[in-house]
Amino acid sequence: MSVAHGSVPPTLGVILAGGLSRRMGGGDKPLLRLGEKTLLERVAERLRPQCSAGLILNANGDPARFRAFTGFVVPDSLPDAPGPLAGVLAALDFCASHYPDVAYVASVAGDTPFLPHDLVARLHAARARDGVAMAVAASGGQLHFVNGVWAVSLRHDLRTALVERGLRRVGMWIARHNAAEAAWETEPVDPFLNLNTPEDVFAAERLLADEGRATIQ
């Protein structure tokens, strides 16, 4: 599916990096190096050109550790790191406050270095096709809940879900809103491959070193 650039609404991008990275031994997973760049650099390089309103980073704690990131570092507005939905909410609130003319936010995981270059366009196309306020990515028969496009107007409903109902599972929230889906092929590499363990990092290094790496870089 090809989508004309002019048909993509102004969108603010957010890289979600608020997780605790327990399976990687803790620390800031997006700052791990993959080849000559950090995961954060690789994700930002892929997402930034797709988001006409700019790119922010959702992360908690001292923002100085992300000083190499050229953009705002926005923490969760809810305590105790309640999960990726809190990061999405922080981005929606930030967009409403700083970019009132921008109606959409695109979120991605901070450990997905092979994101597709047409992610935002195809998510918007799926959302418009179904006439809904959100769309999420899929590959290999699996939904990737945090890689999605969200209408900023959803922020009030999301805050209510998090604060009053204690909702933490992304899948439950998007099901309530009939989220659209956009699917990608998994060859030559799953574009939503996320690096959760040291073994995943080694596998990604091999992908970069592969003879066909030009197709995924």
C-alpha cells in the first residue's frame, strides 16, 4: 500500500523509553549500542522523517542521560511507571499543550531498530479506512500495541482508564475503541523486532552484518 505524503495528517512522534528493561538487566535499553549507533538513534532516524510535528522521547528520571536526543524528554504524568499507556498519555497531553493544531501522536517502542519507513503513513491509512481514532501495527499475526497512531482527543478517556479503572493492558484499551490494524511482512526481517534480551541484541547484530542488510537499513 502506498500513501501519498500529503494525505498524512500532521503527527507528533514519541519514542517510548519509560520501561524498566528487566530482561536486559535494567538500565536504559534505548541507550544500548547496536553497531555504531544506539537503539535510540536508530529508532529516531526512522521515525523522525515520518512525523511532521517533530519527535519527543518519553522517559522517566533524570533527562540528562538522554542529552544526545534532539527533542523534548517528557516523563510520565502518573506515578509508579504504570506501563506504556502512561507514556502514550504523556505524549497526548504534551501534544495538546504544545501543538494544539496537531491532532495525532504516533508512538513506537524504543527498542525496535528496524521500524518501517512507511509506519506512520500506513497507520493513518488504516485508521482513515476504518473511520476510527487509532491504529496499531501488526506483523507475523501479532499486534504490536505500542506501535500505533492515536488521536490526541483520546487523552481524557485514557487518563480515566488509567486513573479510575486502573487499566494497564494496552490491548484492553484499544479493543474498546475498535483500533484499526496495519500489517507488515516479516521478511527479510520483522520491522517490529524488539530487543528484550542480550540474545536479541546479538541476533540484531547478525542482521546488520548480513549481506542483505541494505534492505533493512
